Amino acid sequence: MFNYFRKELDWGGRKLVLETGKIARQADGAVMISYGETIILCTAVGVKTSKPGQDFFPLTVNYQEKAFAAGKIPGGFFKREGRPSEAEVLKSRLIDRPIRPLFPEGFVNEVQLVATVLSYDNENDPDIVSIIGCSAALTLSGIPFFGPIAAARIGYKNGEYILNPTYEQQKTSELELVLAGTAEGVLMVESEAQELSEEVMLGAVTYGQAAFQPVIHAIIELAEHAAKEPWPLPEKSEEEKALAARVDALGRAHIAEAYQEKVKQARHDKVSAAKKTVAAALAAEGLDPEKAKGVIHDLEATVVRDAILETGIRIDGRDTRTVRPIIAEVGILPRAHGSALFTRGETQAFCVATLGTGQDEQVVDSLLGEYRERFMLHYNFPPYSVGEAGRMGSPGRREVGHGKLAWRAVHPLLPEKDKFPYTLRVVSEITESNGSSSMATVCGTSLALMDAGVPLKRPVAGIAMGLIKEDKGFAVLSDILGDEDHLGDMDFKVAGTEVGVTSLQMDIKITSITFDIMKIALDQAKDGRLHILGEMSKALTNARGDVATTAPRITIINVPKEKIREIIGTGGKVIREIVEQTKCKIDIDDDGTIKIAATDIAQAQQAIDWIRGIVAEPEIGIIYTGKVVKTADFGAFVNFLGSKDGLVHISELAQGRVNKTTDVVNNGDSVKVKVIGFDERGKVKLSMRVVDQATGADITEQVGARPPRGERPEREERSDRGDRGRDRPRRDRDSAPAFEGSEQPPIGD
């Protein structure tokens, strides 16, 4: 019988349950975790030995959503789950980021975490549950891991924080903040906010860190009953310690001198040359340079970090607070709807905005169901941006994550859809990179959207902060370089407006940081953000007054809901005809809102008039242009106002006598008609006789209105007749001689 154990606690108003020992027993660690009715199986497996020469930690995190978790069958042709969706990639990263720093230094064995969503209740997001579950699985596995960690989602509404808001609560929350950490501190933060202050953001982190402490205690209690024997921690041998000491002696001066170079590419060349010098010196002493690669990297970090802490001067010569020179340009591309080139030091983002219609919205199929996204931000990081030649393919996890971070920063500033009904896509091409290309994307996206005429509430900018923390002190760095990110302890990115923060992302490479350090970083980031916004305003302060001439113009009209069927027509015949003839894109909502998009104003007006004609009701006395659709002996049927038909009686075709309908009109003729009434069945009666067909003018007064049939006045008696006619006896109708010819003359003629 298996060793089953269950731990349960009430957390945030719902039941959190951790179970182990029943499912996936061959994994090193396996936990079935449920929160509400969201259930996830989390497993951890590690390889007991590392590969020879391995110099990095190969941790893999796979978060996967099964369609059956929400009672659905996957879409697509194959009807099975395929490559990870963007949401799955982002949640895999969310699990990875707080867990990775907690493995011991020197541990390079392969580890894989898998989080499989088995049930989703449409209320409790699986991401928080997955982080907790993977932490618990690792804690039970025996794999060296300085955990456990826990996570929480924090909302904010009416001045109060909300622990783990449901999906419905998130819709009205001013904040969505996900954080993870240990009992001692926070390791990871990811958020989107409605321009909240730094104090509110820091308060949310403090609140969340306190709120997930019961979860950490529950994992510890689970481990006390079900954890496996811990693996031995990696320890440095005497040989490795001796090698490290020798590398320090041979290489410190060379590395320090190389890092005096302030230009990135030249500095990298000098650092590379210094490493070769150290390797050659080691080889001359009979030591293996290959074994020293990791040691040389550690020496680099030590040299750079010590220099910053001792002098306050960074690699490129700046102090800890100065932002690199900024150049902001807009209107770079003539045919694009909006474009911007944002350059900050040796980091450059080329951002291009495109405006589309509702038909261009992205359809997303998720566990929540199918929904549409009107704002897309795609971030690309080609290898040439860092002076390298490399493989180019589909976006990787890093590109997806950086694009989403920039998306979160800009999203709160977008205009409401009913006020600006465009679909928005921004592509950020990173053309140069040396630190925080995601924050350059935020700045470039803001400028490109404003250049396209998108009325953002305010411009938004972002800045990346770094941290060097040692026992002897710490330094918070504004606008970090790539090397400072690589060799530092923190990547802290803050985006927002002059009013407040819209997005915050923090990753820690050490076990934790204090809230005092976080407050200093937030305050320093605010100063940097306001400086960047000032530099951006030199290019563009607000959105342009109108969208670009190359962008579609969208006109919104509203029609009665019961008229939608007439506009669409049988099998979509009418709407297809309108689209084909006017070359417009037309979106029809169920509430009767119609959006007409076209780059040609005349075509848009043609479509508007056509639709308005369909929904309009004929009015007596109004003249319309129509088309003859059928002729008969008694008159012609004319189509007008889109789908409306009316009859022009033969007597109303022209001013004089008309012997035959086709003498005046034929099928397909365009005519001008006046509504003169309705019959007892509500059918429209039309007249061409009282309308000047050349000008469309009403000439009823000139020609006189013809009385309705059956109501004509009696003829006046001829004066020379006297009373003879009245006294003459009436002749029997049947005995009267027939008229000559085959037809009886019309009554009244």
C-alpha cells in the first residue's frame, strides 16, 4: 500500500488541499493540489548525475492545460493538445522564476517540473496553485532545494487588498499582482495596475508575503510526513578551491582592466582577450582551462560587483542613478499607421503600430472559453541586436514573456473600445540590446501608438533597476546594462505614467531582499521613469489628432436590433454585396452597433447610406432613388431603401397616357420615385410622374396630383348638350353595340 498523506487548510476563503502518495508515485516528488475546484498534478524529477563539463543548471518547467479540465474538446483539426499556447508559456515562466534561485550553487543536474491542469473551476487561476504545487513536489523529492516557496495573487479595490481574487473580481480590480517567495522574503513579482502609487504597490507585496505564510507551513508539515531522503549537496573539492585561488591570482588584474572599457562591444572583446590570457597562463602551469570556465565567470562577477560597491561607479562610467542618453523619434515609416524609434544608450527598439477592425481581433481559445483580444504586442529579439549570428525561428519563451510584460504596462492606458473601436497591434523589433529591451519596448510602443492617433490616457515609460548586494552593503542601479543584469542580484522593472505604476516585474537571484531595498528601488525607479517621460515628450507629447491617412477610418452607426436580419440578408447575401461593392470592412454586433471601416471616405459613405437605406422606413412625400426589378401590365415594381419594394402603377409612370409599362421603364433601370401612399396591406405606392427624373425635383404642383382611382369627380356636362342626355332613356348594356377593336378604352378617358 502506498504512503498517502493529505494536508488541508482554509486560505483566502477557499479550501487548499495538498495530497501526495497516491498518483505519479515513480516521480521523485508528486503532489495533487486543489484550490476550490481547480486541481493540478505537479511532479518533480531530477537526474542523480550531471553531464561531464556541464556549466549551467538545466531546469525545465512545463505547465500544461488539458481541455478536459474545463469540460471541453480541443479545437483544431487534430482534436488534441499540441504546442504550448502563449498562456502556457507565460505560466511556465511564472513557475520557473521564483524556483530557479533556490537551487544550490554548483548544482547542475537536470531537473524537470511538470504542472498538469486536471480541473478548472473558472474562478481560481491555476498559475498560483501550480507554483505552490511545484514547490511542494520539489520539497518532497529530496532534490537539493532551499524552499519551500508559496505564491499569491493580490487585487485592490476601494482602498483594500484582496487575497486571491476570483476571475470575476479581477475584472473590476485596480491591480493584478502575482508574487512568490519564501518565509523570509519575496523572490518574484508580476503585475498590472491602474496607475497606482509606489506605496500601494509595495503594500500589496507586503500584504501578499504575509498572506502566503500559512501555505509554506502546510508544505513543511507535508514534507515532515512524506519527504524523501535529501540528496547530498554539491561541495567544492580541494582541487576546485585551489583552482579558484589560482584563477583569482592570475586573472583579477586582467579582468578588472578589461572592465574599464565603457563601450559594450569593445569591452566584450577585451574581456574575451583577458579570459584567453588567463586560460593560457593556467595551461602553462599544467591546469585544465576547461575546468576553470565557471571560476573565471565567478571572478568577473566579483570584480564588477566589488568595483560598484567600493566606488559607486558602474561599468559604463555612470553613477547608480543616472539614465543613459535617450533619443526618441516618431513617424519613421511613411506607410505604417504609427512608428517610433526609441534609443537609450546601446538599447534600441523599433516599434510599429497597426490599426485594424474587429475582424482583426485575436481569437483565443482557453480554459475560460473563447474570447477576443483587441490589443496585441509582439516582441522580437533577433541575434544581430547583440552582434551575434544565430538561428531565427518562432518566438521563444523569453520573447513571449518580454512582450507580455510590455503589454501589461501599456494596456491600462488604452482608450475604451466604444470610444476607439480599433484593433491594435504593435511589433517591437529590438535592433540593439544592452540592457532592458522590454522597457525600451514600453517606451517605443507608447510613442508608436500616439503617432498612430491612438488616444492613450497618458504616455507610459519603463525602466529596469538592478541590485548588487553583499555582506558589506548594497547598491541599487538605475537603467541597468546587460552585464549588470547578468552579474547582479535583481532584475526589477517598473513601468508607468507620471501619475502612477502600471506594471511591475521583479526577479531575485538571491534568496530574498528586504522591503527597505524594494522601497529604495521603487523610489529610484520613479525618478528615472519621470526623466524618461520628459525625454519622450521631445518627440511627441500626446496622440495625434487623427489616425493616419493609411489607416482605416471606422464609423459607428446604430440600428434597431430587429433590422440586423435585413442588413445581413438571406445567407449573408445583402452584407456580402455591400462589402464587395464598397470595399469596406463591416462588423455587426448583436446590439445593433455597426462598425464600417474603409480607407476611402467615399466608399465608407456609400456603405453607410446603403445600410441606412435598408433600415429606414418609407415616408410619404419623400423622393427616393430606386431600381426597377420587375415590370407588369399594370405597372413596375421598384426596389428602393435597400430591401424595400413599391409599385409604380402604370398611371403613375409618366404624365401622359401610357399604353405599355415597358414603353417607359425596363428591368434594371434607375429611377426616382415619390412615396404617395400605402395600400390596405401596407404595400408602398410610388409615383414617377410627379418627379423630374433628371433632377429628382418634386413637380407635383406643376402636373397636379392624380386622384386615387375610384374617387375621380364626375365629368362636367358639355354646354351644347342641354338636357337631352338626362332625359334620354338608358339603353340596356347587353344590347349596346361593342366598341371597335379588341380592347375597351380605359375608364375616364
